[in-house]
Amino acid sequence: MTAVRRWPVHPAPAPGEALSSWLRRIAVRYDLHPEDLVADLGFWPGRAAGLDTCPPERLAHELSKRTGVDVQRIRRMSLSGWSPWLIEQTEPDPGMFAKYTRHFSVLLPEGKRRVREIYPWMPWCPTRPAVRACPHCIATTTPPHPYQLLWLLPLTLSCPVHGCLLERWTKSASYFAGWERRPPTPRPVPATLLAMDTRTWQAMATGRVQLPGQQVHAGTWFRLMRTIIDELGTPLTECRTAGRMIMWVWKEAGYPGRLGPLKWQPHEGYSIDSQLRNLEATATAIQLLESNALIGRGPDSAFFRAASNARVEGPYKGS
Ligand SMILES: [Zn+2]
């Protein structure tokens, strides 16, 4: 292994770039493997697999020393750097699922969903990682193409910069050569999905999101989204009289019913196909709530109504 002690010349991180993407681009600059860089920073190379989720806390500091890039910016290249906005905390605990998904109630009445303890669980962290990418973003960069953290998470459907859907990439995230030869045809993103994704990008970029009656903290937005996903996936026996309303939202989203595995799982545990359907149905529910075509039975549906009915944010207010 050839290791470098200092990296005086390195590519700057791209906006929204995942840590593994940036490290790979640095490694290519020095003709090394990314694992060699991780080892050179004093970490076991096997930990490189978790670079985009929860890398060791000291890694960002070591990288900052080598590159001069702000440590907070490096932390934000991994899911753990978005605590407590996007995730609750970096150490999973048995109560995290309930805390994250049951703080709000939008479609279903408060207290109707069964208490579930899922451990280990981290919001938006897929158990079966899948890569998607924006064809335009890839086409406008040079190899090794940077890829974004958001493309690795079951949280968005599109690239709001280019207004197209993210496309599945079935090979390694670090190698888009197949798209250089035969790029996918970009598909325009429907307005309903774009509206939700634009808010998510706004949350990541500014820490605030504009809802119909008020601005809310990014943490509120992500928990509202995750709440609606959970409600749309609640077994119909638990929904009781609200079951027909839940099925109606799925039909409005373009699906004859809730498709996918019969056994309940958290959003993060499903296949990418099911996760994308969950996101489409969630965007549809939000559009229906905001156009008053749907009256949510939970008190926090007020977040999607005009100012006079605005809901108090709770613990994620401020900062
Ligand atoms: Zn793009």
C-alpha cells in the first residue's frame, strides 16, 4: 500500500456530495484505493463501508486536517452529520422508531397506530442500499463522477435542479461508465413529487421549510414526511374506519392498492421499488391535504393548512 501523509491537492467536495464519493475522487487523484485513504487516516479500512451513514466521529476531524475543508461540511457528507435534523441521534436506541414516527399524527388520529419497537433502526438509512442518480448531473461532471448523499437514501425521488427523476444505477455508486456510453433518457418529474422533493432540498440547504401557513424547522419536515409514510403503511386492521381514506390516497397516487410485501416493515427495510412507491404516495397525500381534497384525521394535518390553523411545531422549533 502506498500512503500519502498530506493531500495538498484535492478536489473540492461538490454540493451535497456523499463522503464515499469525495474520498474516492481524492483517491483517484493520488492513484490510490479509497480504503488506502481511510487506513492512512488511522482507521480500519473495513469501516469504509459505513462512510455515508455513521463514520467514526474522528474521521471528519482527520480529513479536515488533511484537506483544510471545514469539519462541519465534512460531517454533513454522511447521514450522521444530519443529527438531530434528519436523524434523531447517531446511536440507535429501542425507542427511536416510536419517537421519530409517532411524535406527529397527520392522516390517522393520534394514538391509533400500534406501538412498535424496532432495533436497530435509523430513519432513512436503508437496510438494502440502492443507488440512484440524476442523468443530467452525471452527464455534466467528469469521471470519477461525484454522487450525492441524497441519492443513496429513500428520501427523495428527483433532482430539483434538473427537474427529472433519479434513475436506478445497479452497479457501484463510484462507477458510472455505463451511463457515459449509454445514458438513460431523463424523465420529467411530476409536479406533486417535485413539490415534496423541493422542500426536502430546501430543508437540507437552509434548515427551514415553507409549509402553507408557516415556515418549519427541517427536523419537523422530515418527521412529518416519515409520519405520513408510516401512516400510509399502517396495516388496515389498525386504521379501522380510516382504512378507506388510506386506500384512496394510494389510488390517487396511481396504485390500485398498497403493493409490496404483506409483512409489515419499516420504510427503510423495504426494497427500493416499495420505498419509491411510499414516497410517491406521501407526496400525493401532502398535495391532497394542501388542496383540501383530503382532511387528515390527525391534529398535525394542520401543518398543511393555511396560517389561521397553523400547528405549533413542538421540540424542533427554532435554530
Ligand atoms: Zn441533476
